[in-house]
Amino acid sequence: MPNLDEILGLLNRVGAVDINRLPLAPNGPPPPIEGDLSANVTPRVGTSSLHVETITGTGEDGHASDDLSVDWIRLASGDWDLCAELDELISADEPVNTRVAWETAAWYQQIHYYGQNWGIFIDEKAVVRIANQVLLKYLAAGGPISATAKKSALAAAQAMLFTHEVFHHRMESASIRVSAIAERSTYPEYHRLVYKEARSLDEPLEEGLANAFMYREFGRRAPGLDGRMSKAAQKYMLASFKDSAPGYRLATDILGSFEYGRALRDLVGRILNRSPWHDSDSWHAEMALALTGALFADDRIPTFMWTAGAANPFTPPLRR
Ligand SMILES: [Zn+2]
């Protein structure tokens, strides 16, 4: 069983973090976002301008700027009442082409950069917007609209976002294992020289893989959904990948087992080498796949719903 203090001690010793500089506040500073706020703009190739480090608001969204007063914890507990506010918001009458940017809907705060404040953060407004889109697909397939359908769509949206972020935790887990074995800093170099230095529209590779992981794992992580809602969620994901930001859109090409496996070897090779240059078909990369299991199980990853500009502890309903 991993222990966060021991992990931080190791990372400090190998120079991968400076524990004296990690944020101390319970919820940390305003969180970073994964990608660019202006996701609709095609970025320049070969620059690191795809990524920004801080966010001061909750990003663009199609709803009123008022924060929702949803009690996500109660919603996620056994009596999952759909409050009137949510009932109204998830009405399946959004324009069909409303796109939700994966890069701002949720994010992962790395152990390396946030210490005790690491974890998965999910923007509640993004959950509602994705649920809306899933519900539209569900209705289009003949599903009846009801409170149950709306709750299922919400659960599907939460499961998607959580699963995407779990992939990022897995890649940080791989880098921590490398640091433990080789006694060297790994993640910050990978993050700076590979993740943030995307050279093509297929990068960051980690985002394409996170989306593909989300799609491939969805059935297993959302087992309570009825078949029609599950299909609607998968349809939504497929449609959204195509016009997603660079990196994120790569998912479309790597959903199959062969392509996914090859891309994952490629990414793990980049993490091992802390460089985009490596032999992805080498047996090193093949063996390194065993490093990519999550250091912390789903229910041990601190998870928060980002609402009203603050992080609220939250347990996604479908991961128990
Ligand atoms: Zn991501």
C-alpha cells in the first residue's frame, strides 16, 4: 500500500519535487487546467502555447454564470434525488452541436506539483453539459426522458471525466515507480520536455490516450447504466473526439487494442526516457507497461467537484 508521505520523501530526495515549495493550503491555489482555454483555436505547431498553467475562473460555458447549488455528495449517496435545479438544467434542449472541451472539464493535480493537495477535480458545469449531450443522444435513439434517465446521464458524465483523469494518475504512477527504481527525477522532465512541448496536432499523446482509456474503460466503470444510456455515452464520446483540441482528438485513431497498445508503449517510452525520442517497439517499452497501474486505487484518489470557485470533496457514484 503506497504512502503519500513516503512517496513525497522519495521524490524530494531525487530532486523531483521540492517539498518546501509544495502548496500548503487545504485546497491549494486555483487549479491548473490541462490544456488551452481557447480550445477552438487551432494552435501553432511546435510551440508550447497549447498549455497554460493557471485558471482564474471555471472556463467558458453555455449556462448562466451563476454557480449551481447542487449538493453533489447527497446526489451521489443512496438517495440520489434530482433537485429541481438540475432537473431543469438537464432538459435535452441544448443545441446539438454544443461541444464540451475535455481539457477544461476536469483536471488532475499531480502529486509532484501539489503534494497533499493532489487529486482529481471535476467542473460541475461540465458534468451537467456533458449529461445534456448524452441525454440528447439517448433521446435520439428512442430512449424515454425521465428523472431516471437524467440521473443516468449525469452519472455517465461523471464516470467519463473521472476515468480520463485516472489515466493521468496512472502515468504519474509509472514515473514515480521509475524514480523509485532508478533513484532519479522523471515526471517533471517528462512533463516539461514532452507533454508541454507538443510538436504536432497529435500531441500531447497523453491526452489522446486518456480519452481512449476513458472510452475503452467506460463500460467497466459505469456498470450500472442501462444499455441504451451506455451506448448514448459512447456515441457522445466518439462524436466529441473528432473536433477536440490537439492531442485529445487523437483518441479516434487509437481506440482499437492494437493501436491503443502501441500508443501506450510510445508514451511509456517517452516517460522512461524523459524525451520524445525513443524506440517504442523496444522490449524496454513493452516491459514498462507493467509500471502503469495506479499507485492509488480509485477510492483512494482524492476527488473534488469544482463548484462556486471551490473544491468540494466528492465521490463519483459509479466507482464504488
Ligand atoms: Zn487530460
